[in-house]
Amino acid sequence: MSTHKSYSTESYYISDELWAKIEPLIPPAKAKKKPGRPRMDDRMVMEAIFHVFISGCAWKSLPRSFGAPSTIHERYQEWKRQGVLRDLWLCGILTSRALNNNRRAS
């Protein structure tokens, strides 16, 4: 049973098993230059990104249960520049079959 609490009410979640494969591929967060809100949880952001990939919705149309769409899109752009998404694809994590295996049953 997963110990991760998905705050999303949507159809996608990342199991503990899958997260154990994804987490090492994500670079450590850079130190903030200014104080502000705490960084959004990487796992939550990845669930939102996978939701966009599966559903095809626009970033601005992401359900608020995932968090702020602008924050999620910024992290997507950051990870894309850093090669995280390429690495997920090369490891077989970012394939339609792998993504669909982690969809919630409706």
C-alpha cells in the first residue's frame, strides 16, 4: 500500500514503486535567492505533469487540486532544460504504457 498521499483528486498518481525510480533522476532544487513560499513537492508536480501528458489539457486548465498551473509549468520547463524528461523516457518511465499503468481506476 502506498504511503504517499496524493492531494490530487484527478485520475493520475505516482506509486511509491514508480517514485523510487523517478526521484533519483530529479536534480536537487537550487537555493532560493529570496524568501517566499516553500517549494512545491516534486512528486505532486510530476503527477500534474503526467496528468497533462495523459489528458492533453492545457497547463492553464490543470485542476487546482494539483496546485498552481504556473508553478507546475515552470518546473516542467526547468526539468525539460535539465534533461529530466529525456531521462524518464530513456528509462521507460515516460511511455504511454507506463503512464497508463498508474492511472486511478474510475
